[in-house]
Amino acid sequence: MFRKLAGGVALAAVLLAAGAASAQDFSAERISNDIRAISADAFQGRYPGTDGEQMTLEWLQAQYEAMGLQPGGPDGQWLQRVELRRFTPVEGATASWTGPDGAEHPLTVGTELVVRAATNDGRASIRNAGLVFAGHGIYAPERNWDDYGDVDVRGKVVVVMAGEPEGELFNGPYATNYQSAAYKADEAFRRGAIGVLTLVQQPAGSPQWQGLVRANSRTRTMTPGAADLEATGAISHDTALAWATAAGLDVGRLPNVADGSFKAMALDGVSLSVDASETVETLVTHNLLARIPGTERPNETIIYSAHWDHVGGAAQHPGVEGDNIWNGAWDNASGTIGVLEMARQLSQAPRPERSIVFAHMAAEEMGLLGAYAYAADPVYPLETTVADINIDMLPLSGPTRDIPIFGKGQNELEDRLQALAEPLGRYVSDDGMPEQGFYYRSDHFPFARMGVPAIMPWHGWDWADGGREAGEAAWRAKFAADYHKPSDEWSADWDLTSAVENLTLLYRLGLDLANSEDWPGWKPTSEFAVVRARSDAARR
């Protein structure tokens, strides 16, 4: 049987945490001073692969060594090497399709189709691959939704629609992971497909299509662990209509792709050929990990994570006059120091039964790439990673009643957090900004994607002094003024009261997990429950 969350979680969590956390003493002054240190101009905006990276990681390592913590990286090292592969299209990509009559129809790349070589060697070479239209390309058993049905897509190119069906079945205003292109590629690859093309329901002359063409020509950094498809890309409405007509489909009579009645269908007799290539560059960066080994179950791990990087300085932003260093004090020197301070406090508590790892992730600003790299090649097995607690941008305010989290309703970690907050007159809420898709935009997400329960607290708006109206207005003003701007610099005026409050709760949450035998799980409606279930045997 699984060691699961007990019914008396509220009382048990509070009692356990109260005893274990009695020695903790988060210091707003120390947090502020440390944020100031690593967001100084000398750190050059902490861009991966620069002197700013080296300075940041050396500074963090020195702090952990002073605490007496162990290195947590591979082979007893502090650093985990992360190789990021950057791909730039080479002109001259070609594509064509063949219909049931055997006639070949050349496709104009950029007008009828855009394509990227998605393999590790920067080459795509597809010859007469069959085509399958898979609706939204979603398999969501917890929602009784299966666009694929019984169609075999092995060796074929799958055509999918962007996004996900509207409505409460797919979380209403809060998007699920099913809407992402990365999920659709993962699912198609898992089923044996060699390529994925997104159907853009606009003609080639539309602004939507032209924007896609421009984006497709840019250099991109591939996500570590991404589906190793031969090619990805998009097709215009007119191209899709030509293929459907050639396959004998009446598009006006297809089952509704938005109500769950649709099942994937092969475009019989239609095949696709593609040749494309890209130049490949490698950028080396590093995650830094420290560890407190568990006394009884050291192979079971709780991770506190934060990204150390930001978007750099003059070298990354040529031509900028005036202040040309993006210091990233709030984003994310604050979260980096939050994890460091967490380690400082936990290192002074009795050693826990499970291990605790403090992970400083690289290249979050490039697309969560350090966290994706860790998830693709974990130092500690993900099957026995209990949870990831991520900190990205500490709140800068006085006390708040609310503790918003990204992804409310996803997993049982929020129930534990609520149990700890409630006796203090506080409550867990959603982030209040569904249009932002926050749950998929920070370093907790690569863990969630692999099935590890993950949680990230955000900035409270329900201020103890002034209520929600004052709190929301202040946050929106701060976000608009400083987010991803050179003005994101340390200030002696920052109020870190709410940060200390939240860190204290996250400390208690982590210690509760580290001294228990529970395996917090995903809610029945979460898209990540089915992923976690694949490794159930490792937690029996």
C-alpha cells in the first residue's frame, strides 16, 4: 500500500511542524543583504555562461560550505553540468506531399508550411510519412478525453490543433498543460510519431501566420528532455484543406473536436516529405545543488528550488543606453536567497528522516532549461522525490492573509500548506491571474511534468493592513515598473515581512514531509496524476 496523506493532516501537520520548527529564525535583514550581494552590478545580470554565472555559483557554494552542507550534485560535486543546444534554421528547407494518385505537390516553405528540424543533430529527413489528424492531440483519461482513439501513429506525422477545448472540463479560465505544444509533441512521440504539425486555422496571408513565420526563423534553445521528433512545424488552413480533400474527407461533416466525440483519423493516401537542417551551438551552464542527507530514508528527497539566473547586461542587450544591467534583484535573486536562507535554517534543525536538496537552477529565463535538464537527468530519482517546493520572486510587502499558489487544485501539497496556514489566520488561494498561465512558467513545472508534486507560492494581495484592494494595486504597480527591466534592483526600502511569513510556512511544509512517510499525490482531476501513476511501484 502507498504511504498516503492521512485524514488528520491539519492537526498532524501543525503539531509536527510546531515541534520541528521551534529553532527557525528567518532574518529579513540577512535576506535583504544577501539579495543585495548577488544582484550587484558586478554580477552582470547573472546570465548563463558568463563571468556573472561563475561569480554567482562560487558565492552560493561558499555559503553552503560555511553552513557545513554536503554537495548535492552528481558524483559528490556542487555543480550539475547543463548543456543547452541552440538551433538556427539553415535556408533551403524543402517539403512536398503526395496524394492518392501518386502526384507530388511541392510545398512553399514559409507560405504553406513552416518546419523546424527537431532532432539532436539538427537534421530532418522525412520520406513519404503518413499523416494523421488528431484533433487537439490530447489524451486526458482523468477527463474521459482521448483524441487519439485506436489510430496507430507510429512512423507518421501528426497534425494537431493549437490549444485545448474551452470550458470547465479543461479548468475553465486556467489553462492546463494539455494546451502546450510541448505536451502535444510529448504525447505524439510517446505513441511513436516522427513529427507534429500544428494546424493554424488562418490563411497564409494572415497576421497570425506571418507572425509564426517570423518566429520560426529565430534561433531557439531546445528543452533538455524534449520529445526527439524528426520535425515540428505548422501548416496553414489552405494546406490542411488540400490534404483533407485529397484524402476524401468532408471537413464540414467531421465529428466535433471540441466535445470529446472526435477520434483521430488517418489521411488515407496522403504522405509528407521534409528536408530541413539547422546549425547547432552548445552553451554550457550549471545547476548548483546542496544536500542534507536523511537519517532513515535518504533515498527519498524533498527539493527546494529557485533559479539563480537573470537576463544579463550590456553583452546580451547591445545598444541600450543608460542602465544596461538587468540586475534581477526581485527576479530571482530574492528566490535564490530564499532557498539559501531555507537551507541555513534547516541545517540548524535536527537532521530529518528524508533527504532535503537545495537546487539552484540555471537558465530559467531561457525557458526553465536548467530545471528541465535536471528532470531529464535527475541526480535523485524522480520516482522517490516527494515534492518540489519552488521559490520565484519573494513577496515584498507587509503581512498578508492569503498565500496564493500557482496551480491551485493540482496536488495535495496545497492541503498541507492550508493546514499550516489556517491556525495563523491565513489561507491558500489561486494566483488570480489565469491569463498568465503561471503554473507552467517557473522551475516547479518540469518536476510536475514528470509527475513530482510541485508547488510554488506567490505574492499575497489580501494585506492585513489595507486588504485586497491595496495589495493588488501595489503588486500590479511593482510588477509593471520592474519586472524584467533594469530597474529591478535591490532597495533598502523593501518590506520582507510577507517573505519571512511565507518562508516560515514553506520551512514547516518541507520538514513535515521530510519527517513523515507520506507521499502527497495529485488531485484526481490533475493532468499529472497519470504521469505519477506510472512510477507507483517505486513508492510501495
